[in-house]
Amino acid sequence: MTTLRIILGDQLTSQISSLDGVDPQGDIILMCEVFAEATYVKHHKKKIAFIFSAMRHFADELRGIGYEVVYYPLDQAKPIVTFTQAVEKTLVAHNVNQIIVTEPGEHRVLCELQSWSDTFNLPVDIRADTRFLCDHAEFETWSAERKSLRMEYFYRDMRKKYSILMDGDQPVGGQWNFDSDNRKPPQPSFEVPDTYQNPPNEITKNVLSLVETQFPSHMGDTTGFHFAVTAAQAKVALAQFIEERLQYFGDFQDAMIQGKPWMYHAHIGLYLNVGLLLPLECISAAEQAYYRKQAPLNAVEGFIRQILGWREFVRGIYWQKMPGYASLNFFHAKQDLPAFYWNAETKMNCLHQSVKETVENAYAHHIQRLMVLGNFALLAGIDPRQVNDWFLSVYADAFEWVEMPNVMGMALFADGGVLASKPYASGGGYIKKMSNYCKDCSYKVTEKNGADACPFNYLYWDFLDRNRDKLGNNHRVGMMYKVYDRMDDNKKRAIHNDSAKFLKNLDALPSDC
Ligand code: DLZ
Ligand code: SF4
């Protein structure tokens, strides 16, 4: 009699709870390259390659320490389509008496796992994912005590719980949050150190060619693939960030420079989200850098807040609000996602650059995602479902538990304010301040209306006017309505006409994409 332990593609750590109590002699570990997981949204080629290569390396590591691993690589002639099929195939060959798996990061997959005890008539132990620093029950208790859920207070409790950057019961530096120091505009002359580069080995090369032949219509290509694919390599990538970029991370975390996609960010989200790195090791690496005086407090606190605060908070929201969260659409936004989100063909330079870098790298940094790509989708009234699917498929670090709250809550305000207190809407002025994109743009950021005007400028006001019934009573937006109401009728008409014309000409996704 045998226990079957299943490890999903984003659970690649020996600390995973499904391995707790494993018997190396008797148990079987199952991993599978599942066709539908790569295609139900068309994941970027580099993302699929990253996950498959990291899975293959992890399977080898487990075998190296004596475990029996059943690994199904993607069979091009006869692919395994679902996790359930992978289990079915394993059960035929092995006399299994129970299944153990760690809860997945997506509600859809959880439903699939929950159906197994009936399907296979076996006990199925779905264990908590103990990689996270706040479990479901703790988040429920925390949120039950509050009228509105705000990350800042959650974050403070997590700082205290794990005693991170604490001086007794007070925050180090006398302040919990140094975000106001973290908005410096870019200086294009910056020499930004390169991101971590890991040349593909034979295992990765095989995966790269598999992905190119098997998923030809997916975004991007595998050229220049450089991601870490083992925990040891991911640790080097983390150390390199701490050494070379963390000191500037805070000051310039919102800055965007044309041709410099990586800036001073960490680029470790993808490793953290598949288990190659663990949250506390990243947090403690940054905290130690502060105590060694290698990086200033605003940088270290900002980095730690992303992992200890924001990451855990959005996960809590995701599981608390699913499955209903996926279909929220506060503004009733219906516009189709424009084709330029896939091919970068737009005269709006900020969007062109952000999509181009996304296609090349399966990465864009948080302000490109939030204030360029997300802001445009918000102002243009793009259907949240389509925006979600796009973000989930194109970024190597995107898994639904983290992607959906960021897109639905933060970027689109489609949840009506569960996550954020106001929409992150802005005109072209913000992008001009925080980037050098505008100087190479066909549009003029200083013009508010007319054929040459930056579309963000009139779309911003049109968005507010269109959604007055939803936002009019939001005191954080109230000031902007006062500004709009003081505009004369000609100006308001020009805003409306420019927006209508622009939105009418936004082409939808071609049907073959
Ligand atoms: C995202 C993804 C992809 C592209 N491929 C696989 C796969 O082939 N096998 C697998 O076990 N997991 C894969 N994943 C990750 C799963 O989709 C992931 O477990 C869920 O999205 C839950 O986070
Ligand atoms: Fe973007 Fe407007 Fe600047 Fe062009 S002018 S880059 S569209 S913000």
C-alpha cells in the first residue's frame, strides 16, 4: 500500500507540506507537465519554460535524495491534459491507498483536487500551504474585526508577529512605512546593473525547444531565457539583488526608463511564487543588509512590505472572496482588450514600451503594470475578465492568488473598494513625471484635447464623468470632481468627444490570438 504525494508546478520546495512525514521507501511523488495548465490561459513561452524546467530540476533533486518520483514530461503526441488524468494514469500502475497534496494557488485547481476523493474513491488529504506567513484562519480572524481591509494595518501586525524591523514594540526608524521617500523620478543616465543571468543547461534547452514547438502561438519567444531554475540559483539571484540593487530599490521603485526594463527591482517574484525561494529567507536577507548598513531603511522596509505585507494580504483577500471575486465588475466595463496588449503596436509610447518589454521578458515592473497597462485598462473601460487573463498569462510570476487581487482590486477597482480605497486612475502627468517615455511619444503629454493630445489626459476625466454614480461619494476622489465641475461646457464636450472617438477606434483582439 502506497501514499501518492502530488507536487504542483508552483510547489517546488522540499519544505512543501505535502512532503511532511514522507516515507522515501514506500511513497511515490507525482509531478506532471499538464497541457491544460499551460493553455487555459495562453501563458508566455518563457513562463512555461521556467515552470517546466524548474519542475524537471526539482524532480531530479528529489530523486537525488532517494525519493521515488513519477514525472510525466509533456508528451507531444499524447499530452496529459489535466491533473486528474495524471493521477488516474499513476493509479493504474501503482497500488495507492491515499493521496496527499498541498492546497493549490488557484480556486479552479482546488475544486479539481476536491473532486478526487469521489473520483478515485480514496482518502485525499489537502494540506495547508505552510509557505505562507499568514494562514486562512488567521486572516479570517484579522479581517472579521475590521470594517474595511487595509494592507497597512495587516502589515504592522505581521511585522510584530515575526519581529521584523522592530525595536521592542516600535518600528525601527520610528515609522512603519517609508513609502513617501520611494517616489523619486528617474535619471536616464543611471547605470542599472543587469538582472541575474543563468545560461540554460541541457535540461532547460530541451524544455525551450519543447515550448517553441508545442506552444507556437503563445506570447513571446524563448530567446535569451536566463531565469534561475533551481533553489540554489534563485538564492544567487536574491544575493545579487541585495548586493547590487537593494540600496536604490526604494528611491527609484516607481521610476521607468525606456530600454531599462529591470531597473533596481528584485525580479524574484517568480522564484518566490513557485517555491524556489521562501518568504522569510528573502525578508531576512534584506533585514540583514539594513543592519550591515548596506541599504537604507526606506529601501529595506519597502521590499519587506511587499513580501510580509502586500503578498500575504492579497492572498488572504483572494481566498476570502473567491469564487465570486473573479466575476466582479464594479464599473460594468465591457470594452474588449485591444490587440496592442499582445503585439505592442500602438503610438502611445508608454504602452508600446511596457508591452514590448513584457513580450521580451515575461516581466514588467509594478508601475508599468499598475500605472501604464492597468491604468489604461481602467480608463478605457476594458472588461476585467480579459484584463485578468492577460496579466495571468504574460508574467512569469503571475499565479491567480496574487494576480487577481492586484488586477481586480488594485488596478481596475473592479471589486468596488475591497482592496483599495480609491481607483489608481491618472492622466499622462504621472507617467511624464515618473518616466522618460513621453519625449519619444507621438502624442503630447502637455496637450489635454485634440488629435495630438495624450489620450490618458482626456480619458481620465471621461472615466470620472462616466462613473460619477459609482465614485461621486468617494471622498478620496471628491476633489477631482470639483475640478471637473469647474470646467466649461466646451471643455467637457471636447473631453467626451475625444474619448468617444479614441475608444471607438480601439481595435479588439484579433480572433486568431
Ligand atoms: C502555471 C503552470 C503551468 C504553466 N504548468 C504547470 C504544469 O504543467 N504542471 C503543474 O503541476 N503546474 C503547472 N502550473 C502551475 C499550476 O497551474 C498551479 O499549480 C496553479 O496555477 C495553482 O497555483
Ligand atoms: Fe504615454 Fe501620454 Fe506620455 Fe505618450 S504622452 S508616453 S501616451 S503618457
